[in-house]
Amino acid sequence: MTETDPLVLFMPSGKRGRFPVGTTVLDAARQLGVYVESVCGGRATCGRCQIEVQEGHFAKHGITSAEEHISPLGAKERRYAEVRTLPAGRRLSCSATIKGDLVVDVPPDTVVNAQVIRKATSDRLIERNPAIQLCYVEVDEPDMHKPLGDLDRLNVMLERDWGFRDLLVASHLLPKVQGILRKGNWAVTAAIHRDVETDRPHLVALWPGLHNEAYGIACDIGSTTIALHLVSLLSGRVIASSGSANPQIRFGEDLMSRVSYVMMNPDGREAMTRAVRQAINELIEKACIEGGIDRQSILNATFVANPIMHHLFLGIDPTELGQAPFALAVSGALDIWARDVDLSLNPGARVYMLPCIAGHVGADAAAATLAEGPHRQDRMMLLVDVGTNAEIVLGNRHRMVAASSPTGPAFEGAEISGGQRAAPGAIERVRIDPATLEPRFRVIGVEPWSDEEGFAEASETTGVTGICGSAIIEVVAEMYLTGIITEDGVVDGTMAARSPRILETGRTFSYLLHQGAQTITVTQNDVRAIQLAKAALYAGIKLLMEKLGVDSVDTIRFAGAFGSFIDPKYAMVLGLIPDCDLAEVKAVGNAAGTGALMALLNRNHRREVEETVRTIEKIETALEPRFQELFVNAMALPNKVDGFPNLAAAVTLPERRGGGSDTGDGGGRRRRRNRE
């Protein structure tokens, strides 16, 4: 870049930079760290990267911005405008290129990155047996008649008092040992790292005198959010927790978009690795400030992530994971130096990466399995983490199988006309009156429901900006229960005679959920996107059930931040999960983070998860002949062929127009419906 290159200013962030003519606006934003959402990886199909060019002379910034300073509307943008809607004055930043000085506005309605980070720590008790042990020793002073080095005499005392023999010593300590011994008047506290009992112990840190605290971090690197917990290794107490959006979102919303970015950009891998490591360091700093500790006291860390996040964090090119046979560079557990992954901790800190199960079933699924323990029980447990790529584990102590299912980003708000991430202003709960077809809803950040007194005043700050994943599931399920859509997912146009909320949109119909500053409708395309996503998940689950030879499950666990906010009843009405006693369907929050905590605090859990992963059978859904048939059946609500007797006992399901029944008894009887 030179001083003659066009100057681009992004508002409202105020970030600016010079870029060569021909650079896409999206690339410019990414280079400056300006968040512009892109779900499709720059293919001009998602429409989430919309921007506006401001015209005029901006004296404060010394920029004259004009419409002719950006490339004319291109073929991709025209095609998108025909298929979807591109408001007047809006451009797709992935296609529009820079021709001159610009002031670019990122409209607030497109910025959905300020989502609520919903990954809390677990409150379960974890037996403590960490890989780090603090050992206080008093070392003999130097003696001219016994010419043994200071470090050697320290090793003698650690063997005598603590039983650690044949110690390895972290190289960074070698020039410091003598000073530390003398500062402590020959009394010191040594931190010994030993993960596996048969391994040689490693001296990783040393303090003068008595040092009675050591800390660790447990971190879950999600594709959307990162959650980190700072923990006392001696007491097991969680000192502080912090979370943030994964900054890699600016390179691509979903995992495959990020792989594509790496493939298309020579420095793409390095940029994403650098971004995620920087974010983790910032979270560590935030947690240390909150907990009032020095990051030099952090000696151990455990990390979990899906395979692509796992590779990018480690600095490994994820390209092979983007194509069959989806080969991992490394699948087993890793024990490495924290400094090798650029973490600003104690120089002797170690990082334990939990193992991945398979190419698209990662260490996060392994950690969730460790936390929920299907391998420790006789009951048939279904563990599912709903995301852009759903991870599924099914089984019990006798046998376990796992698969991934490409649900896509619909459940996270992408591909949905009014969709957005969970952020203040997003609708998160929906109910539709079966008689009037009038909706009521609840908005994140607003206590009253939309039909309750005080809603208008309470929502003035947040507004009603869109609909997030949990509400997307609920509104489609409610539309089915009230007859607005058929079991095949078709918005029934005849219902327009009953309610003005049924709107004709070309050859299809849509449902008006909210009319205001932001009009939010549920279109036929929205319903179809949800059907495709839920059918992919259900077909994957059904494949695993067939592999185990079971026609039902005893218990279902929703893992992950998104799973915590899914109402089990609506998930079952939608056909997202198989029939089960609703009392046995529970959200378990960030189970992956809990598994990371367990592995941090107890070495035995590390051996447990390693052994468990070795016994899990991976099923590749793309290679299974039955997947397509199961997928087609699962497109219906809740399913074309499978019965839902447990659900029908609690919810009045519409009669199947094909003459079948969801009760499982062939009678087609209507049951009571529990609205709440």
C-alpha cells in the first residue's frame, strides 16, 4: 500500500486504511479488523455483508467520498438482488471493489456480532488430581567439599522429599535457578508437571520461599464464541470466567467458509491463527484482572474445539478437513508448551489439547462426552451439539457411535430473512394463539413479553431487531401446531382468510411475526431452510440409532450454548430429535467447557477421555446409502414415518393428512396441548 492508494474509512468504528484499487470492501474491512458479517465466504449468496457508501466531503477526516469511487453494481450483486432483496443504496462488500476514497457505513441492522456469550461454567464438583504439583523444599547451601551444582542439589531434595526422580528441567529456568535459591534463602517452591505417571516429571516453575497457589485455564474455542475459565489448581475453585465472540467470524461465519478463506488466501491460515490466539490472550488478561491474580501463576491449560478450530489454534492448515476423506493432521491428545501457541502465561505453562473423535467430530464433542458420561451408564443416551455442523454421540457403556451432520447456519440465524445471533433486541421465545393466530414473543434484554404491560417502554433501548435460533425453532413449530404450515412445511395460503398476518409473497405465503421499525416475517424460504437443517440432524441421529439397532433412546442431552436455550418440546415438535420422554430431554449447557474443566483438574479424566475416544465408532453420514431416505422422511414435521407417542401425550399434534398418527397407536387421536 502506498500514500497514493485510496483511503477508506469505516463507520461507526472509525477505522481507516489505504488499499490498492480493486480491493474488495470486505477484504479491506477484514484487514482493519472491522466486523462485516459474511456467511458464504465472499460468494455473494448470503447477503450478510451489506454496506452503504456515504457521499460528500468529510472535512473532519479529509476524505471526499463518492458513488463513482466504488465499482458499479456487478453481476453477482444483480443476481442476489433478483433472488433476495438488496435495499437501495446497499452494496455487497464481498463484490464491490475500491476505486477511490470512500466513507463506508456498516449498517447497524447487519452487525449481529455483539451476541450474548452464553457459555457459563459448570457447578459440578470435580475430584482434584491436576498435572501440576507444588513442592516446597529446603535446599542445602553450597559446600566447597561437595561440588554439586545448585540445580543438582535442588533435584536431590525434590527426590528425597517428594519422590520425583530423573527430573527434566524447563530451559527457561536454567539461568534463574541460582538467583531464586538465594532470594528464598535456600527455600523454594517448585512446580512439577507430570501428566502421565510413567512420564518423566518436569520442573516448569520455581519461586523463592513458600508459594501456595497455582492456576489453570480451561477454554472452549467455538466457531462462534470462545469461553474461558480461570481455575485454582489447588482448590478446584473457578476464580473468574470470560467469553467473547470468536474474531475469526470476520473471515467466514461457518467452518467451511473459513477453510475456503485459507484455500483462497496465502496468509489466511496465519491471520486466523493469530486472531484466535490474540482473543484468548485478551480473555486470559480479563479473567486475571477479575480474579486479581498474576498470569505468571497460570501453569496449565486445557483446550477443546471442533476440528477446524483445533487446527487453526495449533497453527495447522485445515484444508484437508474441507474435502473427503476429511483427514485430521492430528487426532490424539497433545501436551505442548503454552509459549508454542503464543499464550502469555508462565514460561513453563503446559497446554493439554483433548483428543478429536474424527474429521468433523472434535475435541469439543469428546469433552461433552466426558462431562455427560454415556460410557459410564447402561441407559441409551443421545448427546447432540447443535451448530452449523452438528456433532452427535449415541450409546452407553457397551457401545458408542458418533457422527457429524451438516445442518448449516440456519439455526444460528443465517439463511433466515429476519435471522440474527442472540443479542439484545433479538426475539428468543415465540407463542402463537391457535384461535386468532396472533403471536406474542419475548426479546433478549427485555423482561415483559410483547403482549404484556411495559413491553413497549422496556424495548425502546434494544428495539426488536430480528429472530435468533431458539425462536426460529419455536416459531416454525408453533406455525405447525396452529396449522399455519402443513406437515410438509408449506405455508397454507387458505389461512389468510383467518388472519391478516398470513401474507401473500409472490407464489408463496409468509407469516408476519412483528411489524415495526424492523418488519420480521417468517417466509416459505425460512421454513424450508429450517426443514433442511433439522432433517440433516435427525437423519444423522437415525443413522446412529440404526447402527446400534435401537428404535428409541432413553435420554437426550443438548450440549453447547445454543442447546441451552432450545425448548425440548419445540425441538421435538419440529422433529429435530427423536421421540423421548420430555422429562428426559435436558439442556446441559457448555458441556464441552465442563469436560475441559474436568481434564484440567484431574489427570484421570484425561486418560478417561483418551480411552473413550478410542472406543467410539465414527459413522460418515455422506457414505451411508440410507442417509438420503432418512433425510427425505425427516423433512416432514415432525417426521414422515416415525411416531412420537411421548410427544403426543403432552402436545396436541395436527392430524397427519396422509392418515397416519404421531401417537404410535394408529388411532390418530388428538391429545391435550400443554402451551407452556
